[in-house]
Amino acid sequence: MPDAPARIRDHFLPLLRFLEIGATNRPLTQAGYLPPGIVRQLVGELGWWHWDKQPRSEADVPQITTLREFANEAGLTRTGRGRVVLTKIGNCSSCSS
């Protein structure tokens, strides 16, 4: 198998972080969003927030909405019982090396 291109992890980091969050099985808010603390952590790590006040919810960060929709449409995650959970495809422990 050929080596992965340099910096590929940088390009996939948002998706990898979202899958890591899905693996924690944390509950969503009553409105069905990621908890505000996780949103603030993501935007800080990924440089997705450039305003003085922190985002109040996932709804304030379109990149997270897009990422979440992509992961769902790609079959990597699903939302059930008030949580984002990994599917068999999204669960990296089920991947073969």
C-alpha cells in the first residue's frame, strides 16, 4: 500500500475529531446539538472562530453543521437517543490495517 500523502492528517483532522467525539457517547443538548463545551473546544482546536464572544451552540458554527451532515451522510455516524454515535463504518476499531 502506498504511503499517505504528506499532511493528509491535517485535512482529515476535523472529521477525525468529530469521530472521536462520537466515540465518547456524550449526550446532545435538548435541541439536539453538541454540548457547548465541545463546540468551543472544536472551534479552538480547528481555528474556526474569529469573534470575541465564544459560540453558544453548534448552530453558530456552520463548519460543524457541515461536518456533522457529512459524517451522517457518509454513514460514519448517526444520531440516536440524544447522542451522536459511530456506526460500524465510523468506528475506527473495526477498521482493518
